[in-house]
Amino acid sequence: MKNCILLITILLFYNNMNAQKQTYDIVTYTAPVGWTSQQGNDYAAYSRIDGSSWAQIAIYQHRTSSGSIQADFDKEWNELIASSKTISAPDKTQPQSAEGWTVMSGSGVWQYNGANVACILTVYSNNAVCVSVLCNATAQPYLKDYQALLGSLDLDASNVPQAAVTNPSSTTTEASPSASANTTSIVGLWSYNMLETSGYINNMPQYTAGYFRKEYLFKADGTYIFRIKNWSAYMKDIYFVYESGTYAVNGNQLTVTPRQGISQSWSRTSSNKEWGKLTKSMTPKLETITYTFEFHYYSGTKETALLLKYARPTTRDGASNSNNQENTWSYSPRALDKSLIDNPPGFALGVENNSSAAIPTQKTNLSATHNTVNSALAGKIWEGRTTEKFVGGTMNGYYTGGYFTYQYKFNLDGTYLFIYVGASAYTDPNLLQHETGTYAINGNQLTITPVNGANEEWSVSGGPIKLAAMSDVQIGKIKEQWDKRIKTSKRKLEPVTYTFKVEYMTGNKVNALVVQYNDHTEREGNGSTAYYYETAPGKSAILPAGIFN
């Protein structure tokens, strides 16, 4: 593996001028030939499957640098690899610099379904932004394509707002006093609140009880939370947005880098303090912005407001809320326990749980208190798997190699993902059923409320399957080689309230989520009890490349 990294290092700044290049984010490169492409919210990926061998390459969207290549590499390694996998034989190269960028690579080996998977992470940094390229491969020949991609790679940060790009040669490890003061002064809760009116009578505004609210919570640990709640007397739904991520201050420049977010619509009730029912949920555009900021004292309110400025309206802030300045947003300071925005019922808090500066949760009737962030469920993969057997004939009772997998992922933000994989040896395509929505916990009751979903059929490569001539292992590997989506149909979305518990299974030596229900559900099928076992990410069901990960 060390020799492989040394070879990669040699090829890092080689440019193939003859091949046709592609561009993703600030990266221009030559894509590997014969690989399947897939683009997600923050990455461009390529995958290839050849029999039992496979590989994946991902180019991740640029992020704000931590200030050095070593810090950037360690952070990316932990987030992209070490946090979800057990790595053996870790190794990394010494940093090398060229054309204003410094590069560092690291490698290791992890296990997937009994096979060794080599992972190689390459991180580029100019001390202002960084870019990561990751490869996972089960065979040495795939690494040549990874090396060729790195050799063709060009980086151009000229379109990144200039405040976010500094001269690496002038970067120091200690912040200037002014920058340190700015970082401290921006910490806290900053709010915008506009009351809705129906007009004016005798120059007096006539309020409707509606309001439009936004707020930032900047924490001392470099993370932030942004929320919106709009309650309008003229709209049938309440609009709610939640976003969290990291921020960095450099002089009078504030860079906000979101990591996760959710946008929801809730039906209104007669009270502007109550939530109705969830009607829509989606992932909003996560937009990294570098604002110019300043503090402005208003003598009328006797408050010092935070002013954010940018060249155009942003997805997060919307249009300018300042009457006097274009593309400027004014936020007033508030005490941490005086937030004007409450979370919807059952909504789980995210990164703010790690800080004493957390926003208080919504106060609800104690008889109906929801506890969505359940340590026994949230942040884990729960999976049940059934292996297919021959029915009838001399092979009766033996495994065919086919399998059926059911999986839940419960997120800290109160959302969930459900996946069903039907990989029967008797059918050519695989079935992939999936849905997303929200969940809430009340005692031993788990309520699943789906919002979106679909039923799909996918072809597999490596076939055709010959039941009489292949072992169950051979057939199982073919059914795991996802190829193309060939059919999509609408899925019935069925809310269900289960009785649940989590118990330790001594025989399997693993925790199990046990859910009970009445006779039949769209997710579990027929029956009355289903078992889902806590499963490590590297051992969960194999899905099409770039799907749900």
C-alpha cells in the first residue's frame, strides 16, 4: 500500500492535455473510462463492478480549510473514512506543494463482506479551501484509473469569493487580535422578526398575528444553526427550515458552510403558537456563502445589530431585509433562552445538543411529550435480512443465493429512511423500495410518517443466473452487482404507529429493534412482529452506487 501511495504522489500534478476533461465544483479532471457516473449534493462519484470486484471514486465539493494541510487531511480522513470503518494498516505521505496548493494522501484497508477494500484519500489545500478525492477498491487495477484521474486534475478557486481564499505563504498558525475579537463577538443568537400586517388605518399598522422569523445561532465551537419559521394568516401552511454546519471568521469575512438541512411545511391551526400536521418535507439547497459582516448600532432600539452582506440574494437569507442597503441582512441580538422560533412537535435537535448554548426545545403538553432523539435508535442502521431457499425438488431447503433486506435509518433531525431490497434468484431484476419521512417517539410508541417514496426495479450485471449451475455464493454476488434503474412506480405511503423496544439478543450478541404492528404494513408486509438488528455501515445492504449514501 505504501508503494501505491508513493506512485500516486508522483502523479499528483501530471496533466493529461489530450483527454477531454470535465468540471465539478472547482475541480477539472478526466473521468475514468467505462465507469458509471453519479452526482450527489456534495460530490461527483464514479463506480465500476466486474464480477466480484468493484471500486468507487468520489470527488467532494470544496470546503473551508482548517488552516493547514495536516488539519484538513485529518478532518477529512475522520469524517469520510475513520468515523464509519475499522481501518487496518493506515499510512500517509508527506505533504507536497505546487502552484499554490499542498497535497497529502493516506491509505488503509477495511473489510466488506469478508473482502479486503483498499481506501485512498487525497486532500488538496491552499489553506483557505480544501478538496478531497476518495477511492475504495477491491483490486489493484482500479487504482490505475484513480491515479490517472489525479494526474489529470486541475484546481481553480478563482470563482470562490476572494475573502475565502488567502495567500498560503502569508498564513500563520495564530489568529490576529482583530480576527480573534471578531470570532468572539459573533458568538450568540441573532434574530430577525417581521410582523405581518393587513394594511394601515390612520397610519397605524393592522397586525394579523402572522410573523416571519429567521435566526442564526453561532456557537463558540465553530458550529452554527440557522432556522426559519413563517406563520402567515394568508397561507395555509407554516414554513419551517432547519440548517446546521460550521462557520469561520477571517477579519470582516464570515464563511458559513452548511452540512445538513431540512425544509418542511406544516398545516396551521387557529393559534399562531401551534403546529398542525406535517404536509411536506424536503432537503433544501445547502449553500456555502462568504459574507462581509459588520456591527451597526441603532440608537432607536439601542441595539447593536449584525449586518451580513453578499453580492446577491442567498438561499438561506432570501432577499435583503434592509431598507437602505441592497443584499444586506440585519439580525438583532437575543438572549440564548429568548429564541422566537420553536421546533415542530417531535423534531429532534442536531449539533446544538453538544453545546450548553443549545436552543430550548418546544414546550408541549407533558401527556404528549415526544422524545425523538432516542439514544437507542437515532444515528444507527437497523437491518433485517432473510436468505432465500429452494422450494421443492432435490435442492429443497438449500440456499439459492437470493436475499431480502429491510432497513431503517433514524436520523437525529427527526427524519428516517426505509429501504427494502428484494434480490431473488428467481427474477432477473432486483426490487428496490424506499421512502423517507419523519418519526416520533412517545414512550414505547414509534410513529412513522412517510412523505416521499418509490418502488423501483434494477438490472444486475454479471448474469445471467443459472440456478442449477451456480453456487449460492456466486448467485449472491451477482445479485449485489447493481446496474441500471429500469422501472419506477409510485409507492403507497402509509403512516403506522408501532409498539417497539430495543433488546440485546444474546444468541447474536447484538442489539435488536423489535417492532409490533397489526397484521400488515407496506414496509414490513404480513405478520405482527419484525426484528431489525443494529448493523455497522460497512456490513449493511449493498445498494446502487451513490444511492442513499
